[in-house]
Amino acid sequence: MLPNFADNRDPNSLSSRMRAKRNEQFKSLLDSLPRPLKILDVGGTQTVWETIRLVDQPDVHITILNLEQKECRYNNVDSVVGDARDMRGFHDCQFDIVYSNSVIEHVGTMDQMAKMASEVRRVGRRYFVQTPNRYFPIEPHFVFPMFQFLPVSIRTLMVQHFSLGWSAKQPDRNRAAEEVKSINLLSRRELRFLFPNGRMIEEKLLGLTKSLIIQNF
């Protein structure tokens, strides 16, 4: 079961309020840049751009990249199908900003994350990448204390028998293991390794670093 504080579908939840603050910070960075702007959102949806208030802006064009087509109902927002680890359809520095929120931890191993990071740096003049902090005590996807530090076998067993956070109970062992292994949280050091020239920002909750942002604005 998903606790109320972690439900970002509720605009009043703690998660939503933290995300709204992050979006406002990002919007202030965008406001400092000359227009027109070309933005690539890796793994996102049009909802975040509604929140940031950039939809239907004639001097901003947003391309959303996902493994599957996403709904886009605004004139300045397009959805394209592609893989964050191989964005060969885009040329170098094609975008003014590459934005990605809570995606890089889902793309696979460290080598696969490095491929995504390399592509983000290649296709964008600037980037803004956010990911949960591995060392925050509550794992953000399964919303269970210290879940990320348990052995894979224990995590798999838990997913087989319980609905945890955003994850519904998955009785099939192979599918449960696949779900567990599909998320690899990053530490500060690892994120710095992936984006060596970026500036690190730590989002705090009760004095602890809940998530990490790396940017080169």
C-alpha cells in the first residue's frame, strides 16, 4: 500500500510538495536563459510541463523521449519513442536543456547508466538530472525502510508476498526478481562519476539527503 506522504498524485502530499519546489527551482533556471528554448525530457510526461507552466508557450519546444509513445495535447510538446542509452536520432547539442526526473536509476547497470549520462551530455548544451539518494533510509519506489540494502533474494521474496509502495504484489518469482533488479539507486559519488562536470544539489528532508540533482547551468 502506498503511504499518503509518498503519493505524488496527491498535490498536498509531501512528495508532491517537494517535487513542486524542485520544479520552481528548475523554472527559475529556465527563466534566466534566452528564448527560444528547445528542451528534451528523458523519460517524462507532459504533466511536469503543465506544472512548470511551459505548455503552449510559442518560444519553448519540448520533446519527450520514452520507450513508448506518450500522450501530447499541446502545440509545443512532442512525444518520440527512443532509448535514453542510445539517442542516435538526435545530433550533438541539439537541445538547450536535457531534463530527467527519477529515470536514470531505472535504465540498468552502472554501464547502462553511463551510456545514458553520456548521451544526455552529448545532445544537450545543459542538463538537469534528478535521482533518489541511495542512502536515504526509505526506498522511494517500494517505500520501505532500508529496502535497497537487503539481499536481492529477500527483496524478491517481499515483492512476491506484499504490495510495497508503487509495486503491486507479484507472486511470480522471476517477475518479482526482475522488478527488484530494475531499480539501482545512485550515491553522490556515483552520480558525480556519471556527470563529472555537473554541480551537485542535495534535496533535504529532516536534515537527510532525500534526492540528488546534478546540473550544469
